[in-house]
Amino acid sequence: MNFYRRLGSVTAVLGLTVAGTALTTGTAQAASYNGACGSGYSVIDSMNVSDGTVYLTYNGSNGYNCVVTVSNHPGTAMVMSANLRISRNDTVWKYNEEDSGLYKYYAGPVYQYAPGSCVDWGGRVNSNYTQINYDDHCG
């Protein structure tokens, strides 16, 4: 009888551990890069923006940068954007690529061919916006 009681306790603890791990993993995945830029792109930088994260990626084989903004609350519609441009050291966004709208999972991807150039990049989730300007990630 004592054996069955112990077996029941072990089973309950294992069940709670697996459930806790599944919940933790789901939360962590919501805040991670989702591979939206495609194969060959590696994350080279990221910024937290309120309820999400903006990721800057680069593909060394084709010379393209890519930006995607990922929600921390997948499935909930929010105003989101992803922005990318070649740096020009002025306030005008030349060669600007932007994707903005009401999204449930992520904004983007946006691409910019920029070998030998620096890029400015950023993103928005709801009313919070973040941006890196002027000569960031030069290649």
C-alpha cells in the first residue's frame, strides 16, 4: 500500500513538472525570434519594446538585413510595426522599408539590401516605439 502511495506522489510531481515546463516554454517562445525572415538569417541584435521584441537579422550569403517585431502576447491583436532603412545621417527615411498594422503575432518581415552600408532599424508595439538611428550594424 505504501508503494502505491509513493508511486502516486511521484506521478503527481512529474505531472506538475511537465505542465510547468510546458507553460514556461510557451511563454519563452512568444518572446523569441520566430524565423519569419527565412532561412539563412541570423539574429544580430534585438530590442525590447513594451509588449514585444524587435529583431534585426542578417543573411551573409545575400547581403540582406531583415527586421521583424514579435509580440509577447501571441493571438492578441495589437498595433505593431517593423522598420528598416539604410543610414543616411539625416532625418529623412530614404529607402525605408516598413510593415505596420494590426497584428496578432508579428510585424514584418521587412528587408533591405545593404552590403557595405549601415542600417537604422526599429519597431513598435501599441504606443511604444524603439529605433536605432545612424550607423548601426555596418557591413
